[in-house]
Amino acid sequence: MTSHEKISEYADPEVLVTTKWLAENLDSVSVVESNEDILLYDTGHIPGAVKLDWHTELNHPLRRDYLESEAFAKLMDQKGIGREDTVVLYGDRSNWWATYAFWVFKLFGHENVLLLDGGRNKWIADGGALTKDVPVRDSKSYPVAPRQDQQIRAFRDEVLSHIGKPLVDVRSPEEYTGERLHMPDFPNEGATRGGHIPTAASIPWSKSIQADETFRPLAELEQLYFGATGFDRSSDFIAYCRIGERSSHTWFVLKYLLGVENVRNYDGSWTEWGNLVGAPIAIGAEPGEAA
Amino acid sequence: MTSSAEEIVADFGFLEGQDKLQLLLEFSESLPDIDQRFLDDPELLERVEECQSPVFIAVEGDAQRIDLHFSAPREAPTTRGFAAILSAALNHQSAETILAFSEDFPSRLGLDSLISPLRVRGMRGMLARIKRKVGELTDSNA
């Protein structure tokens, strides 16, 4: 199956682009790089791409929250991105932070956001050009758009009442069982309890990607998220991980590749739930029971 | 603190925001490639588990002069930058100096607001491992 054929099978084939497509359309889109390693962009990036820093630019300066509408509009002005622009996101680590940024763009209702299948590594593997030149782009007067959390963001009380319904824990199996408080090779980010939200299915995010970091074909994704769980397209999903970045990746898969209409990302994730006084927790490999 | 460590803290303290990151990037580019002999014998290297990207350290020398070696991939510039800073601050110092070196040094660079706390903790992990290895090395020679 060619990458074009693979993508054409997805529920929303328009939202995922190949490295070849991007190379041919660089002049007509706004390319944005969002990485876990915030220096990586500066070592070389896709020509014309601007850098988006998930840590300093997408978060609220004080609270644990996302930036507000005025700040988002200002950020877009700094990046030279207009409301009508087609934004193409890509990044390191199989697009974890690119899908996270994608999700934040959607909180503000930015309509045309695309993702580069395979991200930064695939671009490089396919021989794509890199440059250290940082583009200078003028403001396009991005309007102040309301942030709409309701559709795609879940909060802890909503998660609590969602126990027993389709919940997906996308962390590593060791984090799910409670053996570890953090993902392998990553230090603990401060959760006092290990385990998972009762009844959550364990589907590590990485199962959705292939060795070259592109997404698996539709049939394999359907088996993974529907066949193995009994959930389907009409299910109301909530996905979570540790801080909401890996679950943005799964949110993207469920919403755009599989066509699940109702899917929310619980960005509080385990760093909230694992510290929340009185929150129910299950340990071990089984999902556990709703209380 | 060593005099070079004080200089590094002063350099970072002088800069704001993105300029701090630029300096970190310059450090990352300055990290020398590790000697081939370490690559030929990976047993000589210890992985720093606290770091998000694969970084390895080796510690050699004696109480008078400790030699530090780092290996981190080019695709992990932040981790490389941390390794290069520790190298600039501590390489070729005495064991005594390294063992007495402030564990709070990573915080003094003022990077916490620019880089996720997880990352800065990786640098602390690197420093703690260097100190432990220096301690082991000098104990075994004593």
C-alpha cells in the first residue's frame, strides 16, 4: 500500500499529509515545528517552518492551563500565522508534541490544521531539506477566537463520571499497572500514586505507529482501538496519559484517522489523577471495576 | 563551585529568554565526539537514566585529575547542551572539587522556566551520576 493509498482510507484523509506533498506545497502553507526537545528546531528545520515551544508558548503563564484567547492571537501574530492559513504541524518523537499543538490549535477553533505523517524523522529519512534560517514573517492580525474546551478537552470531574465508559490509557504498560510512576527512561514527574483510572483500556500510544513513525493503516488501527476493546466509532472516548501530550496523539488517531466523533483529551492526566485526594485508582493489568 | 562553573552561571544569568536557549545550543554544538574506544567497548559507559534522550557518561582519572566523557546524539541538542555545560564546569578538576560541587548548579542556570522541569532534572541526574562515579573511582584507588 502506498502512503497515499493508506491515507485515503482514513476517516479524514485531508488532515494528514505526506513528506512528498509537503515538499511540493511548502509555499502555500504555514509549517510549524513543535518538538519535545526545544533546541532541535534550531539545529535545522523544514525551510520556512516556524518554531512553536510547547512549554513556554502554549501554557498559561501562571495556572496549569492553556493560554487564553488574547495570548493565542498574539502568539499567532508573532508566528505570522493567519486565521485562514493552512497550518502543517510536525515534530520529533513521532509527532507527540505536534499533535499536542494540533489539539491546542483546535481548542481555538483554527480550521485548517494538517499533520505531517511521520513527523520530523520521516522528513529527514525521506531526504527532505533542512535549514537553520529562521523565517521572518509579518503579523496577519489573528482574531481573538474563543477557546472552546467543551468538545475536545476533559476535566477531572468529567473523567470521574466517565468511569465505566470508553477510557483509554495511552501510557506504557508499566505505568498502567502501577509498577512505575513514570514512563521508562523518563524521570518521575510527581505523581504520588501509581496505577490507572478504573475501567480504562490500556492502549500505549506507540501501538498506533509503524517503525518509520508514520501511522498504521486503518484496518490495524480499527483492530487496536475497536476490535480489541469492543468500542466503536460512536463511542464517547476520553484519552489520558501523564500530562496530555501522548494522549493528544491518540486523540488525533481516534478523531481524524478513525472518525470517532466524540473524543476528548484529559490533559490533567496522571499528574493530576495520581495526586488527586480520593480519586479511585486500579492497579495491575486488568482495567478494574467501576466503584 | 569551580571558577568555570561560576562563569557559566554568570553567562546564563546575563541573558534572557531565547538568548539563554541560544547559549545552551552553542554548548550543545561544542560537545566533542566521544573517543572511539568508548564506542568500541560500551561497557565503559553508563547510561544516564534520568535523561529523556540517550546520554552516556564515563569517568576516568585519579584524585588529582578527573576526566569526563559524554556521548549524546546530535538529535538531542538539549541533552548535549547539559552534558557540555557539565563538561566545561567539571572536566579535569580534582575529585575533591567535583564531590563538593553544588548539586543545585542546574537550577542556578535559570533554565527552569524555559525548559520543562523534567529536562532540568535530567541534568541533575547526570551530575549525581558523575559524582557517584568519581566517588567510586577514588575509593577504589585509595
